[in-house]
Amino acid sequence: MKPKTPIPPRYAEKLLTWFLREELAEEVLGDLDEKFYSTIEKKSIKRARLNYWYQVFNYIRPFAVTKTRLINSNTFDMYRNYFKIGYRNLLKNKGYSAINIVGLAMGMTVAIFIGLWIQDELSFNKHHANYDRIVQVMQHQSYEGYKTTERSIPFPLGPVLKDEYGSDFKHQVMASWTFDHILAKDNKAFSVSGNFIEPAIIPMLTLKLKEGDLSALNSLNSIILSETIAKSLFGETDPMGQIIRIDNELTVSVTGIYEDIPINSKFKNLQFIAPFDLYVSSREWVQNARNKWGNNSFQIFAQVADNVDIPDLSRKIRNVKLEHAPEEAAFSPELFLHQMKDWRLNSNWVNGVNSGGRMQYVWLFGLVGVFVLILACINFMNLTTARSEKRAKEVGIRKSIGSLRSQLIGQFYSESFLVVSLAFVCALLFALLIIPYFNQMVEKQMVLPVNQPIFWLISMVFILSTGFVAGSYPALYLSSFDAVKVLKGTFKAGKSASSFRRLLIIIQLTVSLILIISTLMVERQINHTLNRPLSYSQDGLISLSTSSPSYYEKYDVLREELIRTKAISNMALSSSPLTRVNSTNSGLKWSEDETDINKEFATIRVSTDYGKTINWEVLEGREFSKDFATDNRSLIFNETAIKYMGLTDPISHPIKWNESDFKIIGVVKDMVMESPFNAVNPTVFVFDDGEDAFTTIFKLNPEKSANESLLVIEKVFEEIVPMVPFDYSFIDEKHARKFANERLTAKLTGIFSGLTILINCLGLIGLTSFLAEQRTKEIGVRKVLGATISNIWRLLSREFFFLVILSCIVAMPLAYYFISNWLDAYEYRTNIPLWLFIATCGGVFLITILTTSFQSIRAAKMNPVKSLRSE
């Protein structure tokens, strides 16, 4: 096959024609072509093309500067004229301009707040320089074919990972759990949240040390404090080297001060760090756990080496626990590395599979923000296209004197960008005013980063993209008018514009309906769960957590004094607060089936007055009592545990547990102690005299005011246990905090729903007003012929009624689908009632009637003489 003859780059012709006269361009092209083919004979085609372009630029260079200056000057004048016309149109139609600007400003304000919230969520933990390499060692364990996922890890795993995989980790630390401890200096004592961790935590978290260095935790009796806690304990005194006590038991020396960890970090509550070795040396049960693979009571954090692939390392360590503890085979333990980047947003696990977490809220609110902004843009499109006949003559005249369609599109885009820019300024002002209240609602410390160039760059992109979306259809539609028809007076806005406008209104109303229904369903689910029977009484219950030995030494004296003063009616100890289960255990055997021991039971150690304090409901048998010496070998189960064990006559049934013999003395009604949205787990209550029960539960005297009782309790604490701060919390408040995510969802979707309704109402007011203005003469004629106000009202409003009905038909199945999927995440959930959909649609229908009726009735009341005078 004969190869094609190489041709010069002919598209250079356009460039030459643009800068040179046509006849000169043709002459130059002929000369260039001749040189092109002569170059090919001597050199390669590539070289010939490069020479060709070089000569093209040499020809146009003398003309380029002058031409560019002329173009720039003309372009600047043109766009200045566009904005001037747009500004005059805004002033000429103040009402419609206000509706457009305010509607867009509200949509943009929502987008700004959601953007700030998403940015804060996505930046969680990024304060730590090693963010993308930090992991937590976690494990899956199987029970009856179902995998549970835990952060708790056995003690011996830490040394094994260091020995066998030390080169894969840059840093690896073992840690206890972050709890409240008492820090005391002289006569000052504070309840402070802190942890016992190995020294490598400092470089791993890149803590910013104000005092001390990386060796600050190398000494056994050392401690490092956050800036805030150091100032609280020592004021202006230099804290370095000062001696303090932890839990009135451990004496330590301050060896470092670090900058407070930001609030958007998992370690935000880490107000002090003490060496993990100190924790081991001071706790006998920890020392006993050194070789116990079944005791999952610790945490392991690590920083993976830079040259190691994290997923590969996660697979490598998968069976480490099983290899070193074959006795754990019944639970099929699987280790894995959970990366810090997923701790916040992807921390939920279902049957061993990551099911997301807060990331669903990021996507949800991101979509809501986009929808609210689009609804505001729809208002702009609707009002602009509705006013098309007003702009038709302008378009016709411009086209007749030579304006290109591209120029008209540029003009209408310029007007769109002007409106969007003004709306953005209003949105910034709204955001600055509202952000303190928004921060309080979402419990964050967000600020508008107006001093950062990236904020203004993003804002420019935001303005341009919003202006483009809002102005696209109006620009393309208005610029398409036929100039001849317009100037002859035969132009009428096409059906396509009104059809598209109706479609946009249906989209607006559909999104609003879905948001409103979703908000009501979230509230319904919260109320349904809040009303769930807890099987204990929250009234007057407060709790205090402390591990101070001096407190438990004087517990009995403290209890007697508090009851004597009538500040409380009862008081008890527990290893878990009423709103959380701190420990689970297996190994209970109640039948000859060897698989019994594989089941995990929530395990709560309690003192004898526990049941009377919380007022639980005993279904069978009795509670623990000091009158029975054998109660230290007795157990109480909840009804779910009894059902699981299949015991029909549980009282006095023997239980074998860790080679010890127990018997069942009571069965209590299921208490909701963990997630109120999930089923209650099998639970066993064990008698404890205070050794391992670090939570005290107080029942305030119902005959006294809470404030009065709390003052008395605080005074008694100062007298009997002066170095133990009375740092209490109300049980009902702690329980209510479990609904934080759902309440946030309800609040935000409620606000966004309200804004969508408001934006819709603004749009409907504008459209109804304009339609009434368009049909002024028609209304006048109808009134002269005898039409009543109700006739005129129906004429102007009926179209919107049909649009609401269509929106309801579309919105209800979509809302049902989304809500059903959302509710599937909860084991304890409400139903989806039909009346809620009907009520919501009825409410939106009523709002639409009221909104459109205002303008319709106003138009119907106009004097027909005025409207017909021009005829």
C-alpha cells in the first residue's frame, strides 16, 4: 500500500488568517508549503513540522501584540457593558432580584456550613503528622458463626508483635484505656482524663512538647501533662520536676508538657500520659494478664514503617493470636490493622465486615447541601425564564444589529454571575452571624477561614460553578429567540420553557417532601427509642467513676454518712456504668454441651445494694444480699441470657465458670445498658465487694431538690475523701448522649427542610406574582365579564396544585425507599406509618395554597379599570 504524502499542518491557516489579511495569508501559506516539502527531502517529517510552526509564529509575531491589545480592550469594554446592563436590570426589578439573591444566598449559606462540617470530619486526626501510617491492632472473634469486632487486645500480643514483626513497625505501643483519674498536688485534686502508654506514643502522635523531650516517659515514675492541666495544677509555677499523685496511689514526677491535642482528634481527651510499665507494676491483675491470651483488656497502637504496605502487613499478622494461643481456636480470632484515617468515618463493623460509620452522614449532608443549592438555582432559572417575554424584544434588537448568539449567552451568564456574586456576599454575612450557633449545635469549633487564600480560591470556583448551573438554561433559552418574530410581535414563549419550569418546580417540591418526611421519621425513631423501657429507673441517678484505693477504703463510711444526711436514698458499686458494659466474658458452662463456653456474656460486678439503687425488676429469685455468705458464688442473669441458655427453671441451676462452681439466684428483666437501638445482650451480674467495681451509682433523695442533695454530697466528700473530686454525671444525660448522631441528623435535616420550604415559597411567590403581572389584562377582562375573586384565584393557582400532587406521587415511594434503608441499620426500630406521608403532603399542599393565594388574591382585587386603561 502506497504511503500517504505528508501534508503541512493546515489548521495553522486559521491562525494566519486571524492575524493577517486574507490575500497575504494565502501568499504566506503557499510559501510555507513549498519550504515544508523541500525540508522533508533533507530532514524528517517531525523536523519539517517544527520548522513550519516556527515560521508561522515569526509571520504573526509583529501583529500579535497589537491585535491582542485590541481584543483585550474590546473584551473588557464588552463585559463591563454586560455587568452594567445586569446591574440596571436588578435595580429595575427589585422584587424579583431580591427573591433571586436571597434564595441563592440561603442555598449558598447551607452549602458553606455543610462544606465546613464535611471538611472538619474529613480532617479528623490529620493533626498528627503520621496520620496515614498510624494503625490500631484490632481483632475479629466468632461466636456461633457471627463475627464480633473488638479494639481490646490481650497483653502477650504486644511482645509477640515486637519480636516477630518489629521491622514492619516504626513505633508500637501498648496502652490501657482512657479513663478519668485523679491528679493531686498538695491540696489540689482534679479529675482528669488520661492513659498509661508506652514512651513511643510521643513521636508516633507527633505531640508538640513545650517542655521535655522524646525521653520524657522513659522513667517508670514519670508523667507528661497537657498545657491546660499543667496550668490548672501549677498555675504560673514551673511544672517540670514537680511531684504529683495519680489516684492518690502512684507518685510521679512531671517530665514533660505538651500542647493540647485538637478537638478533632481521637486523642483529644488525652490530658495526661503515664508510662505503661507503671500501670503494669501497680496492678496485680495486669501482671497476671502477661501470659493470658483470653484476657482482652488492652490496646495496641502502631506506626507502620514507611516501606511497608499496610494491607499486606494486616494479612501477615492475621493468625498470630491463633498460632500462639491454640486454646482460643473456638473463637477463631483474626487480627487486623485499622488505619487512623478510618477511625472516625469508617468504624462500624457488622459480622466482621466494615459497614462504614459517620461517612454515611458525610455523604448524606453533602447530598443535602447540593440539593438545597440546586433548589435555589432552580428558583433563579424559573424566574428568569418566566420573564422571557420581557427580555425578548431586547434579544431581538441585539440580534438585528449584529450580536452573535455567543455574545448574548455571555451577557446572560454575566448577569447570572453578578447575581450569584451578590448572593455569595450575603451568604458570607449570614455564615459569620450564624456560625457560633451552628458550632454549638454540632459541638465543633469551626471558623470561616477567610484569611486563607485556598478559601477564596474555592469560593471563586464555587461562585463560577453555581453561576454556570443557575445561568445555563436561561442563557441558552433566551439567546435562542428568533429576532424576526420578536420584532414583528409574533413571538410567544414556547411550551418547552413552561414545561421545563414545571419540571423544576416538581423537583423542588419532591426534594422538600423527601427531606420533611425523613426529618419526621428520624424524630419518630428517636422518640420510639427514647420511650423504650430501660427496665431501671433513671430518676435521680448519678454516677461517679474513680479507681482511687483511698476512696474504696472509706466507701462504707461515706455511704453511711450520705444516707444519714438524707442526701441520697441508696448507693451501690458497679464495674460498669449503667450506660455502658465495660467487660464481656466467656467460659460459662450450664449444660453438657461443650460449645456453651463459646458464648460471650456481658459481665457486670455489683455490690449488694445495686438492684435497690437502680430499681431493677426481679422476675424470678432474689437479689444479692449480705445476709447470704454464699452470694460470692452466686449469679444473676437477665432474661435474654436465660432464654439463650434454654433454662425453664433457672433458680439454683448450677453454672461452671473458669473451674469454679456457681448457682443462679435470680433473673432480672433486660436492661438497656448499651446502644438503645440494638437488642440487649445476654448479661450476667456477679457479686463484688468493691475490688473491681470502679463506678459508684447514687440515688438522690426524691424528697429533696437535686441541687440541695448535690451540695450536701460534695461537702461530705470534702470531709471524708478530700482528695477525691466529686466529679459526677447524671445517668439520664449520659443515656441521652447515645442519640447524638440521630439528633444531629434530625436537627440538620429539619433546618434544611425548613430552608427548602422557604426557598420554594420565595420561588412560588415570584412566579405567581409574575404570572399575575403577565395576565393583568386578562384578569381585568374576566372581572369586567363577571369573574369573582375565587374564579381568578383558581385560574392562577390550579397549576401549582397539580404540580404539588405530582410531586407527592414521586416523593412518597422515594422517601419510603430511603427511610427503609436507613432503618435497616437499627435492630430496635419504629414502623413507617402511612399517615406521616399523607400529613406531610397535606402540609406542603397547604403551604403552596397559602403562598400562591397571597399573590393570586392580590391580583384578583386589582381595579380592572387600571389594567384595561391602556386598551
